[in-house]
Amino acid sequence: MLVAIGSGSCKKVLDNVDKNYAVDNQIFNDSTLAVLNLNYLYDQNMPSWAGVSSVSALPNPTGLSDEGYNDNKFFRGTLSNNDVGDIGTAVSISNNYGKIRLINTFIRDLNNGTLPIGAKRRLAAQALFLRAFRYFDLIRLYGGVPLVLTPMEAVGTEAKDAALIPRNKTSDCVKQIVNDLDSGIKYLPKKWLSSSQDWGRITAGAAAAFKARVLLTWASPQFVTDGPSDPANPASIPERWEAAYQASIAAVDLLSSNWRLNDSYENMWFTEVNNPEAVLVTGYNNLTTSTSKNNGYDNSARPSYLGNNGGGSYQPTWEMVKAYPMLDGKAPGKSVKYAYSDQNFYKNRDPRFDKTIAYNGATWFINNNQNYRLWTYFSNSKTVEPGTASTTGFYCRKAIDPTASPSNVPFSGTDWMEIRYAEVLLNLAESAAATGRDREAYDNLVLIRKRAGIEAGADNMYGLDNGLTGAALINAVMYERQIEFAFEGKRFWDLRRRKLFSTILNGKVRTGRQFNLLNGAPAGLSTSPFSGRDGLSPDQAYVYFDIVEKTLDNGYTINWKNEYYFFGIPTSSITNNPKIEQNKGWGGTFDPLQ
């Protein structure tokens, strides 16, 4: 797991980075200086909220799926090979290869230093994890990339010529990533001795969990077939799924003594040191000084009038709102116990619904007010929201600190969990389903749904259909991932690795809802300042609303193209290094599936 280190002053140790990093062999004769330089690598390489990398050209992935909305070239079908430039060209810490060069330099100088062999191995294993993280980011975007495992010279004609190296096969890159992660599994502890001083540092279990994610992705249809995937009969290479399963089992074994599902789905984000759910976490702090590292998510997610210039930028689509199961775990319209209607969409839903979706009339514990009511309706064609109205009619409330005052929201120090224990279990469930271990897949799905608060039912299946196998059982896992990881940046990558954009989104438009107040509504709803509306329950209020569909993808239907499963290499990268081949589908001959 990644650890975020905290002290009594709320300053986290992994924030103690050497801002003036220097390549000096003397540094690596001193354990304190070596750790400070390693902390700098953490700071430069760990992802921010929703898993967004600091070097990524991709927008927030929430808007690149069916859970949120933004207008983008990916869905318009107008993407060029120059639009995803993560591979980079310049020698700069701000791009992937600049970061990899710094990691390689750290490993080289560490090995040349005089620290004890045990210390060297622990430090190097963490750096190797970060290198694996960087290369995984590249291969899931482009397929195989040039593998650079030693620091290259940055200037001079000879250095430039030496840097002209071709792309490695994707399989070679995956093998190297796994090798780097195996070092972490071998040399890192299951848990660091100091819970406070080492919270946020990578553990053997985190390396194993990330290895399972890598091999799950490598086994997925994205890396198996050229054409669109058939969800009913997905392309499969059995030995890859077996490797993903064995990696998932190893991750659970390494983590089982110290990690588990947090008891609270809602509040797990606000448990930092010793959070049992946090397998891999990027640490933040809430300082207002020059050493501050504030996450930015909380302020960007909450409506502007609830925070300090909040952005309301994580807005659920109607498709995401409707996706949540009912309280008995059955899909809307399939539950016998709980009827569903679009007018009363908020009733009797999976408890994760109310912990993620903020809707018109919802009670939202926020700004330290447990009874705050959110209203997003329109009266006489004007929004009643202070400021700009939600585009979709909904807001995301997941991981928004309920006790933070508006003045403190911009300084949120809530940590980002890049890998939660829930993901470890669902990775195991998916790989088990793909290898015919159906009972094991069911068992892990049940663990997730039980923690969520779904009703067990007479069969103790928590709403899961009995007898699923193969592709149908994998689809059940994917559905669970959609709900469990909503607005955590996972949905885009899941749709991409399973090659599901064409079947789930293509030819469609994402929609929102506008809640229009009807004539004849009681004075508490229809007249300013709406003083009586908070006294009405949603059931009492909703009889006075006409819920109207809003088309979000205006003027086009979603057109994700098959070649987007591996993006094109930017022209500037090929100009800089002519030995880099362009991908198939983008005018080149490089096959990302090899």
C-alpha cells in the first residue's frame, strides 16, 4: 500500500521532498537524504484524484464515460494522433520519460552508494514500483513503448543518437512491469513499522495488488483482439486470465492480515492513517503554507454555493443515476420487492446511491449541517440554485468532507485511494469468473454488496442472480465495479480494457434531467425565498415537479472509434525519434497486441 505519513502537525512525511533534487553520489551514503529523494519521486509520480496523472493529456476520465459529462473529441469521433501526448518528447520532469529518467537515476545512484544492502533493496523496490506505474500508464494508452531502464545522457549528439530507440513489444513492457513489481513484493514489508511515519509508503501488498491490476488489464479484450469485443463472447487468452487470477490471490494473501473493507462506504475517505481500505494512496495535507499539498477535488466537486468557489464539476448523468440497483440488489425494473419509477427515482435504492448522488430535494450532510437540503429545480424557467445550475440536474457527493467549512474547502487534505481493498476483491472476482471459478467470483461480489448495505435476501445472494457463469458473471462484476467505483476514474478504463464503448455508448447520447416546478405548488416551493421547502419530504415535494429530459451530447451521437483503444503516437514524438513506429489504425504498422 502507499503510505502518506502524518505527524502531530498534520504534515505528512511524504510531503517532505527534496525540492532541489541533485544527482550526487554522496546523497546515497546518507539514509535520510536518500529517503528525501525517494519522497520526491513519490510526489512526482503518484496520481491525483480520480487517478489522473500529472502528465496526462486526458481530461478527468469521469466525463469520458457514462457516469459524467463533458464534450470531448473522444466521443465526437474527431480525435487525432496529436491529442494524447503523454509519451512526451522533451527532456523534462513534466513528462513520462522525464520522470522515468529521474527514477532510473535514483536507482543507479542508490546502487553506487554505501547504504546497507537491506536499505538499498527497500528504497530501490519503491522506485521500481513507481517506474512500473509510469510504464503501465503508457502501455494502456499506446501499447508497447521504448523501454529505458538506465538513465540516458540528456545533451550532445551522441546522447541524442543513443536515445533513438524503437518501441518494445507490449508483451516485453508487461514483462518488465511485472519484474519491477515482483521486486516490491519480495523486498518491501507487508506493513511498515510506523503507522504514522510511514503511512503512504508502498508495501508488498500494494505491489501485488497493482500487479493484479496490470495482469487483469493485459488479459482483457483491449490487448487480445483487433476488432470490437462481443460482450457475450469476449476474446480471451486463458493463460493470461490464469496469471491475473494467481496475482489476485497473492495480493489478497499479502494484504489479508492488515487490510480489509472499511466498515463505512461513506466515511472511508476520511480515515487516513491505518485506513484498512487504503491499499495504495496518494497523501495530501490541509496546510496553507508553502509546504501545502491540497487535493483540489473537494472544492471542484461541490456546488459553488456550498464551498469556496466550488466547481460542481463531477455531475452524474441520468444514465448513472438509473444504473444503481434497488435496495434488494436487483436492477431497477427487475426488483419484485421494490417498484421503480423515473418520477421517484431516489426511493429504495442501493445505499451507495445516497452516498454518491446528490439530487433535487436530497438531505446532504455538508458544511457541518446534517440537515442541509439540496434543491436543483427550476421555477418559472429560472434555476433556484444560487449561481450556475447543474448541467445534469445532479451533483456527486462521494468523498466530499461533510465537516469542512467553506473557507477550508480549498485546503482539503483528504487522501486519494488509488487502489482500494474493494478493487483487490473485484479484480479477484473478475479473474475467477474468467477462469471458471464461479463460486469464488460470487463470494467476493457478496462481500462488496454486504458492505454496501444491500439486503441479503432469503438466499443470502444480496440481489445477485444465481447460476451465472462465463461472460454473464463477468458482466455482473463489471456492473458492480460501475457502482462501487463511481466517480473514482475507473469506469473509463474499464470500458476501454473490456472494449465496451461500442456496445454501451456508441450511437447514444448522455442525458440529464431538469426539475420544473408545476403550477399550483405550495408557497414554500413556489415563492421566494422558498422558506417552507425544507420541511417537505422528497415524496411530498416531487408531486409538484415535472422531470424533463436534457440532452447533453448536443448535435451528435457518441462515436468512439475502434482505433481509440490504442491512441496514435503524436507526430512530434515520431519526428523527435524516427525509430518509433506509428500504431495500426493510425497509419502505421506497429501492432500493440504483440
